[in-house]
Amino acid sequence: MVTGNLFHNRKNSWPAQEYISKSTLHLLDFDDAAPPEQAWRRKLNSHANLLKEFSVTFMEAIKMVKLGVRMWSYVREEASHGRKAPIDPFTRESCKPSATQGVPLGGMGSGSISRGFRGEFRQWQIIPGVCEPSPVMANQFSIFVSRDGGNKSFASVLAPGQHEGLGSRKRSDDQGISSWGWNLNGQHSTYHALFPRAWTIYDGEPDPELKVSCRQISPFIPHDYRESSLPAAVFVYTLVNTGKERAKVSLLFTWANSIGGNSHLTGDHVNEPFIAEDGVSGVLLHHKTAKGNPPVTFAIAACETQNVSVSVLPCFGLSDASNITAKDMWRKMVQDGQFDRENFSSGPSMPSSPGETLCAAVSASAWVEPHGKCTVAFSLAWSSPKVKFSKGSTYHRRYTKFYGASEGAAVDLAHDALTHYKRWEEEIEKWQNPVLKDEKLPEWYKFTLFNELYFLVAGGTIWIDSPLLASNMVNDQGQSKELECSTVKVTEVRVDCRQGADVESTEDNSYDSTSINGPNLDEQDVGDVSDENESVITFRKGNSTSALHSLTMTDQEYENDVGRFLYLEGVEYVMWCTYDVHFYASFALLELFPRIELNIQRDFAKAVLCEDGRKVKFLAEGNWGIRKVRGAVPHDLGTHDPWHEMNAYNIHDTSKWKDLNPKFVLQVYRDFAATGDMSFGVDVWPAVRTAMEYMDQFDRDNDGLIENDGFPDQTYDTWTVHGVSAYCGCLWLAALQAAAAMALQLGDRDFAETCKRKYLKAKPAFEEKLWNGSYFNYDSGSSGNSKSIQADQLAGQWYTASSGLPSLFDDFKIKSALRKVYDFNVMKVKGGRMGAVNGMHPNGKVDETCMQSREIWTGVTYGVAATMILAGMEEEAFTTAEGIFLAGWTEEGYGYWFQTPEGWTMDGHYRSLIYMRPLSIWGMQYALTMPKAMLEAPRVNIMDRIHLSPVNGGLSHNETGVRKIATKSGCFSNTMFHCAC
């Protein structure tokens, strides 16, 4: 915990006064129009540089030639089936990534649209796993000002200069958007981001006598599992007239019927006006998606008040052939500042033709008196009630539980956004203020902590309604799939999930799973059938025999259920809930949406007990194996059919990875300890035991330690490991202790004893093989990098301390290793201004064994900083983490704001933008806010409470203890936070 104000010298490093005049801040100091004291800021005329992607060295390329050839073949094979490969390093987007990003729009899991800091709407993720990065330039806010006497008038799009999608020159005969007034310089306009809100201040632009604030608000509200699922955002404009004349101000919101890319040209799109309650009116844009994807309906709206009048133009086009062109629309606004009222009765438009772009506009006009103020509010909502994955499974999104699945839901979403946004803001401020007002924390950390949460919206998140996956699942024809038999049939391969004899029956633990047995792997004539989707998928819950789980739930259970949640590893690595990365990112969900976090762990617990016998070719070595091995934690929940076809990652056989199973046990125990949810512990306990027992095969010499197998068998999947490794070995020690503690609390004393015996054997062996007096060697092998200093060497200790368990090592070793990482991996890399490099030789040179050893991983750096905080090294922790801020978020850095990559090289070149792992900054906050009782507990070492029997109790389960606990569905005391989540 931060014990003093260590950062007073940097406290005012980003003051608003450096970006906005004090007089303007004073004028906007009402109704939340002024930006907050702590925010990420940028001038609108700031240069948005193109980002530079990493490249492999010649030697790395030579080593990966065979992998590259196999991957190329696999990418082409997937494309032939109309699917995108989870990892495709060969296809490049036409829109090159640039430093333009800003706060994304909407809640979680209903599709997302990002908005750049200069105002463009981009990074469209409406269809699962598909990201269209290019901005749709017809989507804009514009302003029209005229004053009494008619001496002054202004008309401008509220975005600066020439943007992507606009021609370099404006032609007099152009009927498209380049005919609009792109008159904003941006020199006096600034952007201020504090996720989930953002402020754009136009300080006398384009009218020198008009101050304008646009406040963007999205419903991201921790512990609110309703509002946080809504696909809607609000834009509140505050107008302050500093002139001596009354001003008529018209604000214009234009929107193209598009979901990004070339979707606006596909045809059959329809627009129609609407009038809702409470003065809300606007236009619906019904979008017919291509390739059989579910339709999308957008709603753009404004709220009419006593002083604000709203009008609409339901249709205009961008070409000469349009009945009303973009140029006509702009001319009408310049002339009248509003549209005709009869437009509201125009009804639905004719469907657009292929190649035609259909747009709509909403105008809100108001008179602002001299030295007066006025507020105008717009909303944007999008309703895409069904989410369809490319192999056929379809679900209803979470928000449909509250708004239904009709196209009309967009109207209700837009209406409720305009009528509820003030309550959203109250809840957001209540959540953020304790951090923002903590004077002991550095300024950069306060707003970066919140801004890194952008990924939970823009990270391709999917949030479905169904508590039982099958209850909302339909096939392409809309027919319900069979729900009862618990079988998955794919060609000749049987996918069956059952619990083995060594795992308790469902009557003991209230846990039911599915097993997956495949054919004999020696059958040479079985090819890769992963492309097949001829499947019948069925599920059951507990002892229920009902086809639909919703029929067996009580009303209270249904209301309390929060559905199922997916998020991508990254927009370039399209795999859902990649587990070795979730290990770092999960602190954010645990802190803010713990019920979602527990459900993700439940999904993986079920997966542990499953086996999928379908054959898969692993690209690194070209060998074949089965898709999912029972007992192994899957790498991910899949890509094209999540939950049912796991392990989309096929570079290595992850059933042989050494970090996934320990990470599962560690996450489960941390969540169990933090929430105190005893029913969760009982539910997942069979999977925890199975995951631990599965790892026994990797202890080759019976010393209690698992050994790596001479290939990159962990999250650093190009960095080879030999023998015992600091990373996996430390995770394994931590998992042994966590499993023992959980077994003890669940009454499984025999297994607790088994884990303790292994721990007591493994710990001295680990220290003997790896401790060199100042840090733990990378591994126990004899390669040139075996003595490298790995930044992440204490990942297991991070979780141990975060879970309130006794330290794995004495304080001297922990602090010595962290000090070594700080002095070498952090401070020897550009003076600590880039984060922690993954590997560093003890001579102070970066380990260039492979591309990952020489990279700086953003999420790992935050995790190392969290470990330092827990070890009492606060100053080193914040200096370490600040390197990520300096390199990624400042103007002097590389431009990675709101698209934080997995990592960057020493020269700042990125790999994998918009990545999950940087959410681990919430591991730092978790470390800072852990209750004192948790930090000091347990006073009696948990391992000391496990008494070893003279004879090993074996692996039989203490059924009585678990049965007793299974009757309790409540929580235990002394939890990290209230379980009312």
C-alpha cells in the first residue's frame, strides 16, 4: 500500500489549465461540462502519427520458416471456408493504424464503436471477431451559429482539418461530405479522456464568442450488470455565449447506415424517423448485414426541451444520384439551422440500392442569450440482438433480457440513454472519486487506471443472456438445438464430457460437466476435421431434465444470473478468453464485475473436465493431436464456436503447457478468497483437483516440481524453456499452496495433505536449482539464456500475496529478485521510460534469444509493479509502471493510447494492438486496496494448519466435508469486498 505522497513532484503534470484557459474552465464549471482535474489530454490539432509494427530479425525468421509455411496454409484453408484464422500475420488492413484512438462507446458485450480523440467514429466491432478500423467520415457532429442582426455566422464540422476518407481538395461540384465546412483548425480545441467519459472543449472554435463542451458518456458502471450491458452512448453539448448578441446555435448529428468497412454499399438498408416519449426523437437506421449475419438497427436521437427544438432528415446520400445529397443537407442547415417538421411523417425509406450510401441527420437548435448557457443532448444506440458465430451458434445478447430482441429496442435504448445519463454519471463519479482524490497516487496512474478499461468495451467483448448456453442457442434456421443428451457429434468423432471415476459425482458437489472422448490418436487416416460444423450440441444443469434451463430456475435465480461473457485476447489474436492472458487481466473483472469473473472461471472449470477428440495439426512442429485433453486447462474458449470448440490456438499443443493449470488454480483460489462465494468453490473444486493431478506427469524426477519440455510451453510461446523454470516453477509452488488452502476450507483434508507434501518437497528443490543469490535464473538448463533475469519470475508470488497466502519465499529473496528486475529490466532500458523488458542478461544486455525475450510486455510490466507493491516497494512499482505510460500514452511516446499493445520493442515498434493483458494495471489497484486484514492474514501459516498423517491419505476425496459445504450457498466472512456484487 502507498504509505506516503511519493509523487508530489509529478502531481500537476497534466493540469487542465495547460490546455484550456482558466476563464473557459470557469464558464463551463456547471453540469459536469468542464473536464476533470485528472484526465488524459490532447489538442485536436495534434499530429496522429502512423504506428510502427515490429519485425522479426533475420535469424528469427530463419527459425520460423516452417511455422510460417504451415500458418500460411492454415490461413488460406480457413479463408476457403469463409472464416478468419485466429492468428493471421499475413493480411494487412487497408487502414494503417495510427495514434488517433479515444474512448470507445457503449457498455460491454453488445458490439462496440470507438471514437478517436479528434471526433471520428472508427474501430467497428459489431460482428463477433471482426474489427473494421477505418473511420466512417459521414458520422460527424457539426455546428451552425448565427447571431441577431445577421452580421456573423459560422458553420463547421466539429472535427479538425483533412481526415482519412476526405479528398485532399474540395471540388465545387462535389455532392458528398467534402462539400461540408471542414473549417475547424483544432488549435484551441482539446480532448480530455477519463473512461468511460470524454470531454471535447471547443474554446472559441469556430465562433470566438461561443464556448462549447461535448461530454461523451457510456454506461460502464461497476457492479451494475444491467446498465453496463447497454449498447448506447450520450453526447451532452454545453453552450456558453460570451458575446453581446443572442446566438442561434444548431448542432447536427449525421450518421451513415453502416457497420464499418464497405458495409454501407451492400444495399437493402432502410431509414425511418421516430418520435418517442419525453421529447426524444430521431432516426432509425436499419442495416441488413452481409453473409447472413444478424441485422443491426442504429438510433440517433436528441431530446427536445423548452429551449431546444429537434428536427430530422431521415435520408440523404453521398452521390449525385441521391434525391437529397450531402451538399443539399449542408446547404439547408446553413440556411435554416433545422429541417422541415413534416420529415417526421415521411415513414420508412425505400431500401438502398447496392453501391448507394444511405445517411441520416438529427438537428437540435436553441437560442443562447448573451452570457447565457444552454444544454443539448444527443444519443446513439445500436441494437444487434443476436450474436452469431461463424460455425452457426447464435445467442441473444445480454441487453435483450431487459429490452427484448425487436428492432424497436433501439428507440428504447436511445430514449433511456437520454433520460438516465445523469444517474450513470453519478454512479461513475461515486466509483472513480476515491481514486481521483487520493493525493498519495501519481496523476498519470489515476487516469491511466481507468483508461486502460477501454478494452472491456473495445476488446471485442460478447455478453450473452443465457445462463445455460443452449437456452438461447439456435441454428441458422432459428430452430432450437437439442438440449438434453450432453453429446457433441462431429462426423465420426464423439465429443463427450463426463466426470471420471476420480472426480466426485454430481450429487456430492452440485457440479455437472461434459467429457469428450475421441478416436484413437494412432488412426492415421483421420484428417483435420476442425472445419466441420455438422454438430448437435446439448447440455444439462445439475439433475435437471428440462430442455430449457430457464424453466427450472426460480425468478430470483433468473434475475441474479449475469449470463456468459467473452472477450478477445486482442483484435489481432482472435481467441475468446485466452486463459494465460486472462491470468493478468482478470483483476479488472474481479474488482469491477466479480460475478462475470466467477462465471468465466466456471466455464473453464467445465472445460477442464472435458475432452474433445477431434484431430488438430499443431503448426510449430507439424504434429497432430487432439483438440482438448481432459484435465488440461484450455488455452482459450474458441474462436468460431466458443464454448463448444475450444483451443482455437493451434501453434503449440497447449495440453503440454506448464502454466495454464497452475494459473487456473491460482485464479480460482484468489476469486474464492476475495468473494467468499462458497457455492462457487464447491462448483469448481472437482476441476481444481483434476487440474492439479494432471500436472503430476510433468514431474519427471519426483522432486515435486514440474519441468518444462524444451519448447515454449507457456504464455511466452516463442521463448524456449529447459528443465525447471522460474516462471512455471513459481506458478506451480503457488498453485500447490493455493490448492492446499482451498482443500482445507472445503473439507478435503486428504488432498490438502497431498498438496502440502508436494509443496514441502518442491520448494527447496526450486530454490536449490534456480536461486543464484540475487534472483531466480530463467531456467535450470544450460542454454545461453538460462541465467537471464526474467521480469515475470515472481508471477506465482504475485498471486500468492494477492490471495492473502503466506509468501513462497523469505522477504530477502523476494525483494532481491524484484530489485534485480528493477535495476536491470526496467532502469537499464532507456532509464526506466519504457517498462520492463522480458529478459535481460546479468551483464546488462537485453536477452535477444527470441522476439519475446527482447520485448517489453505492457501487462507483464503492470503485473511486476503489482508484485512490487505487495512487497512494500511502492516507489519502484510506480516508476516501473510509469514507463508504460510514458512510452504508450504521452505525446512524446509512441501513440498507443486506447490501443495498448501486447508489447513493444526497444525502438517502440508494437506487436498486437488492442490487447487484453494491460488490464493487469488493476492488479496494482488490487494490491493498493487490499484490506489490512488480508495483507496480514493468515497469522497462522495455512500450511501449518494442515497436519500430515503418518500414512498419506492418497487422492480420495473427503466427501463428507464437501457435502456439508455444498448445502451452504452463502459466503464466508472476511472477504475482500461485499458479495452483493
